[in-house]
Amino acid sequence: MSVKEEELAGKSAGRVSFRASEIGPVARLDAPGGSAEVALLGAQMVGWRPAGGEEMLYWPGAREGGAAEGEELHGGIPVCWPWFGRMGPEGARPHGWVRYRRFAVREVEVGGMRTAVVLEPEVQEDGVRFVVRVSVGDGLEVGFRAENRGGEALAVTAGFHPYLRVADAGEVRVEGLEGAEYVDWGSGVEGVQTGAYLPVPGSRVFGGARRRCRLVDGRSGRAVVLEAEGHVRWCVWRAEAERGNMRAGDARGFVCVEPVVFPRSDAVVLEPGGMQEMRLRLRTEEVRV
């Protein structure tokens, strides 16, 4: 642990600590309502456990031997900016440069029931200031703020990409998107959602920036409520098969419910001096089977 990390941990009254991992340092946040872990690589959440509950995020870790430089790590909650998916320049890595930068904890906030950290890339992109804030209490909150400090406008897509653990991806439903227009991203099939969405392999992108939706996992007896701000659509992704750092058999163990600014037609234009903010809040509920 660096001197800076020791100082931050000391200021947190024991509620922020750091550990080594196969992808570098990880900050652990503890609060009366639960705990969370955020990797300094990409400010990517790698764990969230409500008090008395189970781990809620799918995180397989890196492959044996650690993460290669620039490797896309599936799991946790990646922060996607300044593009989502493959909306970046030709040949660019998926989900934007933020995902592959090393971050540092700049501030620790401890008060009452919540513990939070503020992170910034160790090296900011020219003309941009990007800040991530993670907070844990009775739920988990992840947010970012991007400021265009350059002289030219920036067109950006963005999103949070939470991998939510489930007992079986084929037996869950997403509520709160009823009546929304959608497109199945792979096939291009369009329609209007009727009833709860039962995720099938692939991505379905729902129009309308509804603030709240709910992933219900009846087999585990719980639901995750997701509330977002600053997004344009919701994307629900269920993996067709394992990829990258996923372990064999893991594809049925998670579903991603993502608030996004996506596709390119939704891009937010940041004029010089402009700012973009997005926030995602997660909390759990018990459900009856």
C-alpha cells in the first residue's frame, strides 16, 4: 500500500482499506449497510455485498497470470466513456479509454451510514477532466462527471455496465420497461415491450430514459432495483457464451442491465466548458417466489 493509500485509509476510521489483486490495487468500502470494492484499474466495481446478504456482482477476476495491458475485463460494473460498445474510432477498444486507465483515490467521505471515495485517472485525457464517485450504504451508487476543458466540442456515448449475479439467467425477468420501444441489437428486430422482459441471449435496447427498472431473480428470492440519471436508454444484455476472462459455465450466472447513452444517434455533445453526469443506484429487495 502506498503512503497516499495509507493516509486515506487512516482518515476513514477503518471504513476504507486497500488490497492487492491480479489487476492491481482494489479499494474496499465498508458501511453499516454493506461493503463494496472498486479496482483502481478503470474505476471498475468488482464487488458489492449488502449487509447480511450475498455478493451481488458477477466478478470472475482476471485470467491466470493477471490482466494483460488493455484487456477488456468482463464483470463488476465497468464505466464506459467516451464511447459505449464499439461506438469509438475505428480500431478502438470497446467501451472507451476510461475502462483501461489507472485511477487514484483522491478523496474519502465517511458520514453516518455511507462511505464513499472519489477517483480520478492518474493521467487524464487531454482537454478532459473525468471523475468517478462510488458510495455504499443501504445500497450502491456509482457516478461520473466529465468536463470538456478543451477548445473543441466532444460527441460522446456512455454507460454503466453492471454484471448482476443471478441463479440462472434463463429464469429472471426485468420489470419497469413495459410499453417501451425496443430494438434487438444483433438482428435489428424492433417492437414494443409487452409485460416484463424475459432476457434471451443478446442485447435488447429500450428507448425512453425511464428512471427505474427491476431485475427479479425468483430462484434466489431477491430483486435488484436500478435507478439511473443522465442516461437515454436501458440495454439488457444476456451473454450467448463465455468470453475473455469469464470462467466456463459462467454465462448463465449473470444478466447486465445497463443505463446508456447509445447508439451514436443519442450522443451527448459537450461544448467547450460543458459537463456530463451519469449516476446509477442499486439496492436489493426480497421477493416471493
